[in-house]
Amino acid sequence: MGRGPAPALIHHFLAGLFVLALLSPLLLLLFFVGPWAWPQPSEWLEVLAFTFLQALLSALLSLTLGLLAGVGLLRWGSKPSSSWLDFFVLWPNLVPVLLVILASMNLVTAWMTFPFGLWAIVGLHTLLNMGLVAVALSRLIPERLGGLAELAYVEGCSALRFWWVSLWPLMRRDLALLFVLVFSFCFSSFAIPLVVGGVAGTTIEVLIFQKLRSVRTWGEALPLALLQMGVIFALAFLLLRSGPGSFKQTSSWTEPLGRWLSPPGLWLLGLVPTGIVLSGLLTGLPQGLQQWKATPEIQSLLLPLMGGSLLVGGSVALLVYLSLMALAYLWPHALLQKFLRGYSAPSTAVTGFGFLIWGSLSEVMVFSKMALGLTLIYFPSLYRWMGESTLNPLYGQWQVAHLMGASSGLIFRRVVWPQVAPQFALISGLAAFWAIGDFAFSSIVAPRDLTLAMLVHSLMGAYRLELATLLVWPLLLMGLPFLLWYQLQKSHSYVRR
């Protein structure tokens, strides 16, 4: 059902403003940068091939290991402890990427020289994403294969044959969606290739960063940024047009089915990335404490930098929450939804330099740039990951209210907002957690270390890994209040009802 002419025009106008806000970093560079110019083919074609290769290997490895771990999680079914298990499996994907990089470097350098390059990038991307794939599949498999699994179990089919016959035919679209999701994360990744890529591990994102560091090559960065965004948008667009989605079964998933289809102990595979990250964050803590005591200049910086981290995290949480609410007010808007499904935020480097050349370098302005830029970077992927699935189940309720003559504002206040507020609080809290641990974007727009994560990155660059490891623990503690905001919103929503 469509809206009236005037409200529809207003919604289209607001949706256009929303899209312009998301594209603003790219528009800033288009306004300030001179003529475009493609880099030499010998320079960017090799980098593009390497970017495809690392993203392909990362996505395939994450999907393979995540599928095995997801099958293992089926054994837990709907037990009360399964939600905690899912949380620990997802944990490396939830914490700031800085922690995963530092923990991995700690563990590896304790035994050997760190192998900078392709496999370092692929390994870290896999640590980040296999848990996401595992939890997603452990929830999708019962929906897609529940009824068929019951029939196969009763008929005496072996578990191996069931997986062989049913997994790809009935879940290929879900697997393809997860592959594209992980591929897009890895293709546009910046922090990991920047830190562990080494000389031979330059990706498109890192090449864009290198081009933007020199005023003379700014014009060469924009075509590369558009190429990167175009690749991800094309993948998402082709996938959305590839056919109808998988069907859902209405049958319940029972414990015998989980035990039958899930080999004993396979669920432990999902906890391996968390074990690696936690082990790495505990490595070298005694040495880090000794270095802390011997560096009073670092001690004097701790509280001001923690304050800067909390300021950035709180600002990002607020901006993401308001953006989600604005989107919920405009929802359902078909064109805007299609745009957000395929839209990939301008690269971290492009966003950083877009904000760097705009405005002054005063501390207030720099913190404002950090908050706005990180919001624009995180919002599209968070919406695709968690936001859209929060709004879509409400479409039937929206239709009923709309047919009964309710205005968009009334539907938003009485139907949409009360049901999405807790989940939107979780999404914005997660964005704040990531913002507290950001160093890549912040290092571009800030003239000096203004947050604790930037100091940790500086210490890593100086190979003071033990002291850096000690200082990441306050980052974890600072992120807890933002994640607890979700519980407060959830409790408040029950009171409203």
C-alpha cells in the first residue's frame, strides 16, 4: 500500500537526505579534490587481484570452519546455556578488532617471527568471522531443514547422507548470503591489512590510504574507492536477484535431532577463536605491568585518553541510535532498503581524509569528526547484520495499522519504536564498543593520540606489545556500560507494555 502524495513526497525527501548523509565523506572529497586520474594499471591491478584473493580465501575459510562449528552448536539446541555459548562463539566478532590483532601477535611472536602478509590477513579475518557464520547457521539450519530432518531421522537415514543430500540444495542461498557478507567485510577491511599486511600485503583499502597521504595523488584515490564500493554493491545486487529465498519449516527442533546431526565435541571448534584471543590478551601481562610502573608518562595519559575514548564511544552510540530511529520512521521505504542492502560505506581511508580536509583541527572539531566518521563507517554493515532483521518482522503489523488509517508518525510511536528500541540499543552499544577500540580512522583525523586505542596502536608500532596488552583491558571494561544499555532498554520496553 502506498502513502498519500504529500506524505510520500516527504518520505522520499527524507530518504534522499539519509542517503546523502551516508555518502557525505565521498562527496566531501569530490568537492575538494581535483581531477580524477586512474593509477598505473601495473600498480592497481595487482593490488586488486591480491584484495580479491585474500577476501576469497578469508570468506571460504570462515564459511567452511563456521559451517562445521555451526553444525556442532546444533547439539545444544534451545538449552538455556546455548545463548551464553553463542555469545562466547561470537565474542571475537563483537570486540574491537584491535584486540584480535594484538592477541594474535602476542601468541605468534612468543613462538616465531610474525608472518606478515597474505596468510596473516586471512588468519585474522577467519578468527573474526567464523563465529558469526557458526551462530548464523546454527539458527538457520533448524528453520530450513527442521521438517526434513525429522522425516530423515524417523526413516533411519544416516546423518552424513542427510547433510550430503540436503545442505546445498536447500541452503545454498543462505550460504551464499553469508559468503557475500564475510567477503564484503574482508574486501573492505582496513585495520588488519594495514597492521599485518606487510610490504607484499597491500589491499585496495591500504592503497587508497597511501594515495590520500600525498596531496599530489588524491585524484587517484577516488576511482579506487568507487571501484571498491562498486564491487561490493554488484555482489549484493546479483545475489538479491539470484532467485527466491529459502523456505522455512514450521516444525520444532528437538534434542534428538541435534544429537543425531551434530558429532560430539564439534561445538568446541566455535570456541577456538575466543580461546586464541583470550590467551593472547593474557600473554605478557606481568611484563606489561612492569613496563607500566617504569613509564610514568604513560600513567599520566591514561585517564585523559580513557575520557576521550568514552566521549567518542558515547557520541557514536547516540548517533547510531538516532540514525536507526530515523530509518525506522522512514521504513518501509523500498528504494532506501535496496540501497542499504547493497551499499558499502566509503573506505575508512576515504572517510578519514574526507573529514580531515573539512573543518579545523581544534579538539572539539576532531572529536566531532571521529564520532561522525565512525558512525558513517559502522552504520551500513550493522544495519545489514542486525537492523534489517529487526524491522522486517513488523511489516505485517505496519500493513494493518496503515490500512486502518494510522499516520506514519503514529505507527512509528505505537507500533515500531516500542518493539525495536531494545535491539537498536544493542546495535548502538556494539557500535560504541567498536568506536572505543578504533585506531585506524582516528589516526587519520586526529593530529595526536586522543583515545586509549590510539595509544595502544602506537605502542604496538613501537613493539611494546606487553604494555599494549595491559592497556587493552581498560578498553574492554569501558565497553561494558554500552552493552548493558541493551538490557536497560529491554527492561524499559517491558515496563511500557
